[in-house]
Amino acid sequence: MSIILRDALRGLLLPALGAAAIFVVSGAVTAQPRPPATAQETMDIGDEPGRVSTADATITEGPYARQMVLFRSNEAPGTVVIHSAERFLYVVQGNGRALRYGIGVGREGFTWSGQVQVSRKAEWPDWRPPPEMLQRQPYLPRFMAGGPGNPMGARALYLGSTVFRIHGTNQPETIGQAISSGCFRLANGDVADLYDRVPLGTKVIIRHKATL
């Protein structure tokens, strides 16, 4: 089957399936229906410290599954480009291609753009909710050690001198949603894959939407 025909069939089938996102968690396949398009701008749920998501939780179907795509860019291979309005993170591969990951992004009022570098990397990072998050969710702990129940997930890439990060999540169903306080979240299996591909010092470009 050609790539064009396969993609066309996928475009026909996904709406019929209700655009369900499929997650593989510890070998089991679980369908997570997505809300209608009109409800996708901001997901009004809080963080859930203590909720466990395994290190291999990965989106395997639908537009937010990790996949190689056509991507026009003048950036050097290895550069990370985030299009927050589209809910995608790209790792430029060269030759007009990029590896694309589905992400969760900042809720309304917490989106931002700019150019930074990966200044630090951490496996199973600790979590210190920022003041803005504590204002919305005063019940959250002020500190939580890293681990499977930590909302920061399995890996974190720290962005320059900002308070923002690319990190995992113990809420994989929030991928594709505006949910965070400005960080970019991936399912744990996807952020672990990204972590291994992106070295310290990598350029990260954050855009609200794609530019021609």
C-alpha cells in the first residue's frame, strides 16, 4: 500500500473511530476517547500526584503517535521545533523530514514562544509546582520526589534559564490538550525516546504555530 493511500485511509477511518487515542501501558492496549474538537482548547483538570503511569506508556495510534513526517525547515538536523498550537514537537532529521511527537501544551495565558537550549536533563525528575500552579491547585505538594507517581513523568529536558521543561506525564490522556503552566508534556515512553535523542545544548525553537 502506498504512503499516500495509507494516509488517505487513515484520514477516513480516524473520524469514524471518534479519534480515539490508543495507549500501550505495560503491554495492555487501552482506548482513551478524545473530547470533541470544540472542547480541546483547554482541558480543565488538575495534576494528579501519586497517580502511576509506567515508563513505557506510549501513544501508538492517531495523529499524536510518534512518527516520521515531511517537515520543511532550514534548521540543522537535531534541532527541536515545537508548534504549540498544533500540539506537536519535531526533531529535525534533514532531507525535509522530522520525527514528530504529540504533546500537551500550556493552557490559555501560559503559552509562550522563543529560542532556548536544553540546559539540563534528568531521569525521573523531582517536582516543585510553580507559584502559578499552586494558585490554581493549592492542595498540591510543594515538593515531590521523582518516580512513577510524579506528574513530571519519566524524563525532563530543562529549557535554558526558564522555569519551563519538556517532560513526561502520569496523565497520558492529556496529550494533545492545553493543560500545563507552560511546560510541554509527552507520554512517558515518548519522552524517554526523545531524551535519548536530544543532547545538552540542543537548540529548541518554540512557536505558537507553523510558519511558511
